[in-house]
Amino acid sequence: MFENLTEKLEHSFKLLKGEGYISEINIAETLKEVRRALLDADVNYKIAKNFTDTIKEKALGQNVLASVKPGEMLIKIVHDELASLMGGEMEDIDIKHDPAVILISGLQGSGKTTFSGKLASFLKSKKGRKPLLVAGDVYRPAAIEQLKILGEQVDIPVYTEEGSLQPVKIAVSAIKYARQQGYNIVIIDTAGRLAVDEKMMTEIAAIKKAVNPHEILFVVDAMTGQDAVNTAKVFNDKLDFDGVVLTKMDGDTRGGAALSVRTVVNKPIKFISSGEKLDAIDVFHPERMADRILGMGDIVTLVERAQEQFDEHESRKLHKKIAKNQFNFDDFISQIQQIKKMGNLKELAGMIPGVGKAMKNLDIDDDAFKGIEAIIKSMTPEERENPVIINGSRRKRIANGSGTSIQEVNRLIKQFDETRKMMRMMTSGKKGGKMMKGMPMMPK
């Protein structure tokens, strides 16, 4: 997401290159390009114009330090305004109640049911809650079954009333059941509806009135751009929802919804979601998203994901092994497994400053480690434990066993040796040691 916008903004900043100061004249062309980039990203014209007017006002009032180039100063101003446009600060959902009732609303095909499963998994694993999913979409034939499958995947029960076509009654009964069974989160999935469908909009308003939810989330497909924002306004007028969820963030989208929705409905974006995997959900941080849009990466989210995966006890053991130069292929493949749990590889790479742009046109398969894993698994336990014994004949056998070439085996062993040396150097210093404890290692 945002690749086109990032590229166009970078181009616009280059127009100020070499200038000694920011003036009405030299900033005009830059801001014209910034506005054009936002419009191409499907941002509402009025929002785009107000955005660039604000930047101009702030930029002309800034004293440019001798050590800072005007282009760098403008990037900082644009970054802060982008973050402000998307809400300024992260806003969490309200789950203080027992049970906390969360009503999920949105259009047909926006990804509501999948998000309901993701949210339940998130609240269970990250917040230590005991959620109950409620199948309130009684109209789409596969909706109840889909929610049941999602619930089974994350070991979360789904409340259903087979044959019932009364979503209001189902929602009320589910909350009563949650209280009896000790569930402290109730997530109600509702039927997808069209903004113009007055009957369905009236029904979800009736559910809201009956259950008085502590949080109403509006789920919207980020790929629908400005249409998503217009729909959000219709839903907000009817429901007065508490926050927005942007789904399908991994799609070929221009990003207009993320940049416009806060201004139009004055409600925060609370979550972003991508893909079908149930752990592909992130709390929305406006500043971090501004970093991504401007090609600065998102190292904070990357480290947070890494810390969620590493085991502190195992990390200490690994740290000692590296210091003693005992890091082996079993440890190596264990690190690969941790990295794979962190999410989509291209998305992870994009969180590293500067890397996202370099890899813009590359297609990184989530099976990128498949060959490495095949090679390591074709080694004997003794070879994985003590790689120095892997001679020519052993390499040939490993290549045959993994369906790879001797050259690929040689390349992996060479990369492994280089990685091991680098990690030992990093752990020999105090700073390096602390950094190594914070993240799993990314093999070359």
C-alpha cells in the first residue's frame, strides 16, 4: 500500500533540492506536486488542498537551521501533518467492561467476518481476554460456517442460533450467555449491508439500541478508496460508530481511505488488517503510518513483532551459544521459524528504513525460506550440530536430499558462516548484545 504515493512525494521533495531556504516561490511547485500525489491516491480534493495550505503556512514560518536542508525540513512538516491527518495518536478500543460488547459493522465484502476472527484472536493472545464470537449475519448462507471455522482456528467459541432470522434476539441472548459462562469480550458479527439499504441499516441500528455496545467498529475495504470514505459517513450518521478498521491493506490500493476517513467522519482508525491469516492485524499508529508513506520504514512495529515471537529464556541460551561460537543450523532454522511467524516477508522488509523502496518491484514469496529449510532438514543431526564436518561428499548428499544444487548448499553454508561471525561480533559488545536479545536474526 502507498507505493505510488511514496514515490510521488519523494519526487516532489526533490524539487527543493539545492535551495538554501523555503520561500513562496520555491515551495509552490513542490506543494503542487504534493497535492497532485494526494489526489492520485484518491484523497478528497478539499482535504488535499487544506493539507497543502497548512504545510505552506508552517513551512514559510519555519527558520531553517544551517544543518538542515529545506527539503528535509519540508519532509518533517509533511510527516507531522500526515500523522495529524490520520488522527495524530493511536486510540485503543474500549474493553474495560465485563463483558465488553463490540459491534462489527460494514459493507458486504469488506472483510467483517474475517476481521471479527482476527480481533477475537488479538484480544485473546495480546490482551489476555476471553472472547465469545457471535454469528449475527443470518442472511449470507456461508457466514455462520465461516465464523465457526475461524473460531476453531483460534480456539474461540462461536454463539449461534441455528434457523433464527432475528439478529437482535441473537445478540441479546449471546450477551446473556457470555455473562453466564464467564466470557469478558463479546464480538458481534453482523450482516453486510449496502449504504442505500434502509431496511438493513435500520436493523443494525436496532441491534445497537438493544445491546448498547461499548465499541462499534466500522470495517471498510481500503481498496475502495474515496468510496469507502463516503460510505463511512453514511454509516456514521446512522450508528455514530467509535472507530474505523481498514482491511485489505496488502492490496493494490492508493491509500485514499486511510488519509481521508478521519477528517470526514472525525472518528479514529483503530485497526488495519491484511491477508487472510488470523494474526495479520495491527493497531493503527498514525505516526508509524506516516513513516511508511514517506519511505522511512516502521522499525518500531518490526521490533514489537519480533519481541512477541522470541522466548526470553531461549534468547538467553542462544545469546550464550553465539558468544561461545556454538550457534548451529538447528538454531538457524529456529530463527527462521520465528521470522516466518512475524508476518508477510515483503511487509517486514518494508518496515526497514530504505529497504521498502529498494524492493518495490520485487515479488517476495512467503516460501522464500523453503529452499533453506529443505537443505538444513537434509542434514544429519551431527551435521546441523557441527557444520564444520560438512565436506564435499556430504554436500553432494545434502543437495540430492533437498532437491537443490551443490552450489545452493555451498552458498547457504557460506552465508551461515558469515552470519555466525557477524553475530559473534555483535554479541562481543554491550550494545550489540542488547540488540541481539531484542530480535530474532534474519538470515541473508
